[in-house]
Amino acid sequence: MSPRLRFLDTNVLVYAFTKDARSSVALSLVSEGGIVSVQCLNELANVLRGRMAKPWSFVHDALDQVVDLCTAIVPLDRTLHQRGISVAERYGVHIYDAMIIAAALEAGCNTLFSEDMQDGLALEGRLRIVNPFRRS
């Protein structure tokens, strides 16, 4: 699958920087590249500093690695915000998930890797949510 068409949700990024059982899958996905949003970068920094209590140097290194590997970073702007609100309303998803979905749609992705959203959900006929940690 082309990295250009893959969007990585924050949870994938977080697991790439842990010793969790899911880290090997997350590391593989991140190293193959993909697209993220500024929201994902902000959430990653928040989790690393907060829940994981990592020093700022670790946070900067992690963010630099993600930015270096990703083919694009979707900015947060009014258009994305409005699309996210529409996604939340149409699909009944949490507002922050809707913003991630909107960013993936804006970037032209066909796959959104996320553990937190409904695995297999198809949105707007072209974006499918895939839980990469689900064991078949």
C-alpha cells in the first residue's frame, strides 16, 4: 500500500515509542511512512509528556522522527474544522476522531490506521478505518 494513501492516528504514533506489545506493528507502520495531522503531533506530544512522563528532549526526538518519516502533515485550519464537524454529525463519532477522519479525507487517504475507531468503517466511499493491532 502506498504511504501516500495511509493516515496514521495518534495511537499508532504513541505505540511506536513504547515497549508495549503493539510497538512492533506501530514501528513498522511509522517506518513505512504515511500522513499525519498537526492534531496527531500535538496529541503525541501530550501523551509523551503527560501519561508517559518523558523529558522534552525525548518529545522533540519523537516528533522529529515522525515528521521525517511522514510524507505529509495536514494542517489544522477552518476548512478542516468545518469538515470535521460535518463528519462528527454524519457518522456520530467523537469530535476529535472526526477531525482525524477529516484530515485523512482532505489528504486523499484510503486507509486510516487507528486502534480507537470502528475497525472496517467506510467513510465517504473511499476511506476505510483499519485497526492494525487487531488479531484476525
